[in-house]
Amino acid sequence: MDRRESMKSMLVGTLAGGLVINGCAPSGEPASQGVTPKTGLYGRMPAEIARDQQLIEDKFFSEHELETIAVLCDLILPASGEFGSANDAGVPEFIAFIAKDMRYQQVPLRGGLMWLDNRANRKFGTNFKSCTGSQHKELLDEIAYPDKATPEVGQGVRFFNLMRNLTLTGYYTTKMGIDALGYKGNSPNVWDGVPDDVLAEHGLAYDEEWLAKCIDQQTRNEIAKWDDNGNLLN
Amino acid sequence: MQIIESPKVYDAIIVGSGAGGGMATKILSEAGLQVALVEAGPFYDPTDPKFMTQLKWPWESPRRGAGSTRAFGDFDAAYGGWEIDGEPYTRTPGTKFDWFRSHMLGGRTNHWGRISLRFGPNDFKHKDVDGLGDNWPISYDDIKPYYDRVDKLIGIFGSKEGLYNEPDGFFLPAPKPRLHELYYIKAARQAGVKVIPSRKSIVTKRINDDRGVCFYCSQCSRACSVKADFSSSSALVFPAQKSGNVDLFVNAMVREVSTDSNGLATGVSYVNKEDRQEYRLKGRTVVLAASACSSARIVMNSKSGQHPNGIGNGSDVTGKYLHDSTGSSRSFFVPQLMDRKIYNEDGVAGMHVYSPWWLDNKKLDFPRGYHIELGGGLGMPSYGFGFAASEMNMFVGEQTGGYGDKLRDDVRKYYGATMGVAGRGECIAREDNYCEIDPNVVDEWGIPVLRFNYTWSDNEIKQVKHMHETFEEIFDKIGAIPLGDKPGKDSNYGIADPGRIIHEVGTTRMGDDPKTSVLNKYQQMHEVKNVFIVDGGSFVSQADKNPTWTILALSMRTSEYIIEQLKSKNI
């Protein structure tokens, strides 16, 4: 992955940036009727449920490939302190799903695994998953650092970038990963400004003029009333 | 195949249940009119657990929320996207336009950003200011009372600022800025760029007993289960159904408006997507609100002896003057935000602050303004999180790449340390940016599809170039580092392809002259007095503002005009 490409991908994850129905009750079937999706219910349309089901049943990677992915994932993210490894978080299963869901990933992943086995065979006479710890380190060190990698292993660097990306994204989107990261949201809350200690640490403060335009959360449940000029009265 | 006709004659048949159609449904049904609301997609209710994506965790999706089937990801509440299976559209070679459709009850209002900006006095009469484009046949004063009522009916937070072309309304109080927004405020002020609280249709303070109050999950794009954001479904259509005067038809794809021998509309015919049969509804009036391009498509496909060029399209203006907002974006690494303390920073969706247009075009090399939106913060991880996690090491003199425990440190170190900014600007409507009926292609319902023809002009490209200069100027004030390369001339300064900002309007524009407009100032067809179009199609120009609030105000005004016209038997 060249720098511009990696910059682009870096941003993906960091920014979020005929039936007559009368009255309120729909007579149509709910989106999830008829099948019990193995993926759980997360607001899917029937066609999406069917697609998920099919993908889950499909197989793409061979056993050998899956074992190699498992070894790689745990080298990328081993267990650390109280938090489990990529395998503990089910990352290989996630990568196996992604390869089926995003078909454009198939050749880079399969070919990359083959490239790595080939490299291991040439250097150590065995495939990657069977290498020793020091052999793994030697193989990864030559492809894990894009800035100092030699052009000879360019394809390996690209593959390892992909594996690292998928491993991290697969890990930090699990409960284990979110706990490890410390993300605190996705739950009912009342946002009432940056904590004072954080403001102090950053040398920032709310100015009074701005705060006067903001909600006093004590009054959020009172029904809003205005005068004729749009001045809020409560 | 026989066309199945319903015996009931409705006072109004409303096509499309988004902002314009939802408002028309509410106003007309509550006035006692018998209304048929015809929606091309399925039923959807954001408060029903069956449909809910709000508060789901990334691991509940096997692809962790990636956009394999929905353009904005698994948890986004828009069914559809820029491509829909079985419903193609085409483009004239050498031009671009990407058409976003969301067929579902409530349409695109279920997932939009809720940025709700009134047009100002200049926005309705911009030709008077710079000689370009055309004036609207109405002024800000004509529509102000309706904006005021929309504010109170639906709920919008914001602040009174007294800016001439960014008129104040009846605002709920704004949420406090987050940490990254405080940095933006500081930087923007130093760069001389105006920055004020956002204006969004999110209920930060209760407005009635039917709608809930925001509980700050940052997920308006998933549609709110307590109805604290504006979705046409929960804020307009469901309340309207309580009148008992609304028959809702879902999965009903309208083919055409039918007419009598006098050329007046008699109803619509539609394909029921479930049994693939064609049905006809009869009505005294037809209100199109299918979205600017979908309504134009229905108009152009409604050909008859009286209307050989499509209903009410004797002027041949339908489809022309299509315009979308300009857009371009950039991201920055903010070193001060490295290694931040982590706390629950979820707020309302998107941004708590923004920059309205602050400059005078007389001193610039392009016409018309843009506003700046921003993003950042300690968001919930989803597919893509952690990609190139260690790339920012290059800015702090450390090695990029790697594996093992160091990666965990890098993920943590840079979490919440980037910000994104985007400009959204006004494109001047041109006759030669248009959609038309493709003479050779139909969709799976047998309905002729649209062919688009759209190009950006120098005006828009220069505007976007200015956006990028501004972005760097602002972020330079706080020592932030721009990510990636600044887009140059070769990429037209990173201007998003037309249609990508999803503010397309103008295809059945209003005006006083029937030769140069499709609708009069009440969104009534010049040539067919019982057909109205209340979506973005009627816009003469779009300002640099998101169109929804203006669609709502105009639809409210038109709906009351329809009631009056029916009462006085003018239609």
C-alpha cells in the first residue's frame, strides 16, 4: 500500500465522520420474518438476511489458509495484559467472512498467503505456519515496516498491510477490542460538555457567550416555549 | 395484463413519503382530506425493534458495519443507495451523475445528517446579487412564516446569531461543543472564519409529548427509536395517520400520472412490487414528492394526447437545471489530541458547530458560497477502524507499520486525534445540466429510466479550490497536519462527483413564466392545475444549504394552498 492509499484507508475508520395500510399498524411482514438469521437481528432487509446467510454457509479459505491466518493474526495482535489475542476475539473468522463479503479481497489475501509460504519455504524450507518463533520474526520484520522494507518484498509489504488492517479492525470491533480501547459510548447519555479536567489539560475553556446558547440539561424535559420573536422562554 | 382500478377517489394522491410528501400528508389529512400516500419502498418504523439499528454494536454485523449492501454501512437507516438492483439509470458519455435513492417509508429523511438551514433573503434572489442563474418567484418573506412553523412543529436546535443571510428561527438550545470542536472554534476564529453552533433538526429539549428528547448516541443516521430526530416517518407520517384519513400504499412504484381528455390529472398508476401487477388510484389532485429526479421521471413518463412531452411539460423544462451541492473534504491530524483521556463523547449526530458562509464573493474569483462541516472525536469503532493505525507515527518521528504490542499503543495513541472537514457549496443551476428519459432502457418494472447529463463548470471547481485553501489555513492555526495530498488541478481540486452530496434539486423548477418553468410559485404545474410537486424539484437555486428545511416549508405552504383551492373549487 503506498502512502497516499494508506492515508485514504486510515481515514475510513476514524471519521464518521400495493398493500394498503390503514392506521398505524403495518400489515406487511416484518423485515426478519421467515428465517432465523445466524447473524442475529440488526435491522436487516429480507434480501440482506438472505445474503448474510449465504455468505456464512459459503467456504472460501482452505484449512491450511485458515491456520496460516490464525498464526498471522496472533503475531499481529498477541494477548496483552488483561486483553486477549486476535484469535481470542475471533478475528480469523471475521477475516474469513470479509473475504466472502468483499470478493475483491480474495486474490490479495489468497495470493498474499501463498507469497508468504513461498518466502518461508525459500528461507527456511517450510511453510509459514510451521516456522519457529524466530523465523516468524525474521519473515515479518522484512515486510512489517514499509519505510525500510526492500523493493524485493514489496508485494509482501502490501499483503501484510492488508492483514494488519483487517486484524486491527476485526479486533477493535469486538467487545474485547472495544474494552481494550476504552470506548465509552453507544448508550443513552446526556452530553453536557467536555470534563473540566480535560479542558484544563488542553488549556481550553468554554466562553460564556457560547455557553449561553447551549442547553441547560436540567430543563431538557420541559416543553419548549418561545415568544413571537423566537426567544426561548424556558 | 389488466390494470386494477381502485373505486375510491382520493382528494389527494401523494407520491413519496420523504420530507415533502410527509409534510403534505400531515397537512392535507389533518385538514380532513382523504389522502393516498404512495411509497415505492417498504414500510419502516424507526421505533420498531425489527427495523432498529440504533445502539447496535459493531460485532452484531458480521462485516462490522461495512458498506457491502448499504452505501453508508450496515447500520445506516437508508435502504438503497447510489445503485439499486433492478432499477438502473444511465449517463451521457463524458458526464457524471450518481443518483442516491432510498425507497422506504420516510425516504432519505431516515438517515440524513439533520443539518437544517433556512435559505436567506439573498438565496431567493441571487440573480439580483450577482446576475447569475435565476431568481425565485418568491422571497424569504413569503416563506418565513412556514419556516417558523416547521421549526416549532419538528424541532431544530441552533442559536440566534442575527446573520442576514442565515436567518434565525425558533431554536432549541444547542449541545455544547466537544473537545475537537473547541479546537476548531479556536482555529477558525484565528483564521477569520465564522463559527457558530450547528442547526440541526434534533430535539435537544422536548417539543411535545409525542417525540422524545435526544439521548446523545451520535447515531441519527440510524434513525431514532425515541423520535428525537426528524424522520418523515416518525415526525410526520405516523402522526398524520392518527387522523384516519391516510391510506398508505407501500412497495408501490408509480409509473405515471393519468389524465382525462382535458389534460387534467385523474390519478396515478403504479406497479405493486409484491405481485408485479399494475394498479390505478383515482384522485382530485396529485402531489408528487418522489424526490427531484424521480418526480421529473414520472412527469416525463406521463405522456398522453394532451401532454405528448410528459404531463405539464410543454415548456420542456422538466429535468433541466438539475443541481447538487459542491463538496470536497480533507482530514487533519491534530497532535494535541494524541493520547487523549477517553470518556463518553457521543453527542448529536455529526457536528455541534459549523461555519456558515462568511465571505463576500465580490472579492473572490468564484460566485456563491459554501459552508464548512466538521467531524472527529472518540467515535465507536466500525469496519475500517485501525486501518493504517500506525501511519501517523511518521508525524512524530517514529517508525510506521509493525506488529505486536506496539500496535495496541499506536491505536490507543491516535484514537480521536484526527478531524475531518468538508465544504458544501452552491452550484449555479444550468439548463444544460439535466436528466431525461433514456430512450432505450427500462427498469425491472418496465418503466423507462433516467439518463443523466451533468458537468461541473469553472465556478464550482474554483469554489472547491478555495475550500481546500481555507481548510489548510484553519488547521494550520493549531498546528494540525493535513493528511494525504492536497487535491490539485488534475483532480479538479477534489470536487465530489455530481450527486454525491445528495442535495439534487431543480428538475421541475418554479417560476412566473410558464415558458421557463414547470411550476408556479405554489409548486402547482402551470399547465395542469391539479398537479403539484413538493420535493426539491421546485428549487430555482439551492444556496449552499441542505435542502430539507426548505422542502418542508414549501410543502407546508403548498399543502395549505391546495386545501384553499379545493375549498374554493378552483381545482
